[in-house]
Amino acid sequence: MKERIIMIGANGQIGSELATALRSRFGAENVITSDIREPHASREDEIFEIINVLDKSALKRLFEKYKPTQVYLLAAMLSATGEKYPQKAWDLNINGLLNVLDLALEFDIKKIFWPSSIAVFGPHSPKQNTDQYCVMDPVSIYGVSKLAGERLCEYYHHKYDLDIRSIRYPGIISWKTAPGGGTTDYAIDIFIEALKHGQYACFLSANTALPMLYMEDAVRGTIELMDAPSEQISIRSSYNLAGLSFTPAEIAEEIKKILPNFEMSYVDYDPRQAIADSWPASIDDSYARNDWSWEPKFDLASITEDMIANLKTNV
Ligand code: VAH
């Protein structure tokens, strides 16, 4: 059966690149991207629709128009912005998901992808090699909403046999689309500032180790998860997924290998530090490796090289 995909939240950091990969895989005519506002740029062959995922009747009309076989729900408010607008973050992250889950039942959607985050872990979760199952006491509304969303996904799978799949993304590093209000955004800002001004004042402290993943790995891993036979999927909340972990000091040293005059400094206070301090330093993703052969390809050196090579001509 021909696949037809609707992606909601396609203008974001992950959505924009995942949509490109899905178009090349399934054909542009079979990938309908949507978001709450027009994208900055789009090609002739791309299908785009304005949609507010909280407007269930509009979403239903979109499903009726395109009759999707798969839905990717990427619309969300991330950790840092969520702390400024907690009620909006909860509303978008949870009611948006509920709208999609309920319409997926009504339209018999074959597969759904919904991203969670390592933000579901908290100060009492293990700090190193945080495992798939452990204490999860998120301190951000983003993490609370993603943890609740994971429970909803598992519930809809077990109660209605909905094939919904999910990944707990670490911080995602990319150069094509600006990040959207996350705590890990420093790992992107640092490259832009290093190339523009030769210096960067980091909003996280030098030794704040966080799990990260390069966009190419994130997109490939997501498609590999969605391609896997359903019987191989043992996790129906959300898979831990890791690429690498590093601190601001470590990525600064890696940048200096290419830009020797780069100067790193650290701000005295930023509210995102408390969020970062509540998150794991590294992740155990053995379930993803065992269930669907997940394997990251990019390390800190290759990420740094690729980011600088591509941003050099784009900043
Ligand atoms: C954020 N980039 O910082 C997101 C991500 C693990 C972090 O979920 O909120």
C-alpha cells in the first residue's frame, strides 16, 4: 500500500530535516508538511498546509483531505520556552498529542511518530548511562508533558493497538534550521558565534555534560525505528537514544582545533542551568540497539567539522 505521510510541526529544527528525508524516501507528493505558520522557504513540489494541532476539527479536515497512512507529530514547545509559558506548553504538548491519537483511531492511521526527550528524566534519575526504566522526576513542564505523553502513547498502544513509536531525543545539533528554545541550543549557538565573532558566552557552565545527537543520526535513527517490523518494537513509551555526551568545555576545545583563535566564556547565571543540571549526563540506549540495530555515526570531531564546514558558507 502506498504510504502517505502528514507531518505536523514541520517547520521546526527536526521536522524540517526529517521532512526532506521522508520526501526523498516516499516522494514529495506523498509527504504533506504542516505547521502553524508558513515555512521560510519551500520548493515547488512540496505540499504544505497551515494547521494548528490544537484545532481538532481543522486537523480532522486535513486527515479527510489527504487520508494519511502515517502521521509524524513534531509540534511542541521545548524546555526553555516552556518555562516562560507553562500552561501553553502543557496544552500544545499534551492536547496536541491527544488530538492526533484520537484522530489516528478514527482514521485507522497505520503508524505514528511522536518525539519524547531526555527531559523526562530528573534529579533522582541515574546521572550516568541513564537506563530505559528508572526513576523519572522531570523538573521542567516540557519534561512533565513528555513523560505524560509517553504514558498516553503506551496506553493507546495497549488499549487500541495503535502503532505509535517514539524516541527520547537528546539535544539535537544541526546547522540548517535554527533551534527552537531548548536548553541544549548552546551546542548550536556556539558554532554560529564562533564563526561570526570568534567568541561565545555560554549559558551553561563549563562542566555541564549532556547527551547529544547529530541531526543526520537523529533523522536516520527515526526512519530506522519507523521502518522496523512492529514485532521488534518492545518499547511503546519512548526509546532512549544516544549519540554522544560532552560538556561546553569539551566542544570549545574541539572548535579550537579548527578555529584556534576562538574564545569561550561563561555567563554568571542563566535559568537553563537548573534544567540542564536535572538531566542525565549520558544515556543507555541498549533497547534501541537490540530492538532495531540503532548505532550512531557522528562523534564530537566529525560533528564539529561538519558544522563549521556548512555554517562557514551560511552565516
Ligand atoms: C531542549 N532541545 O533543549 C530540546 C531537547 C533534550 C533537549 O529536548 O528542550
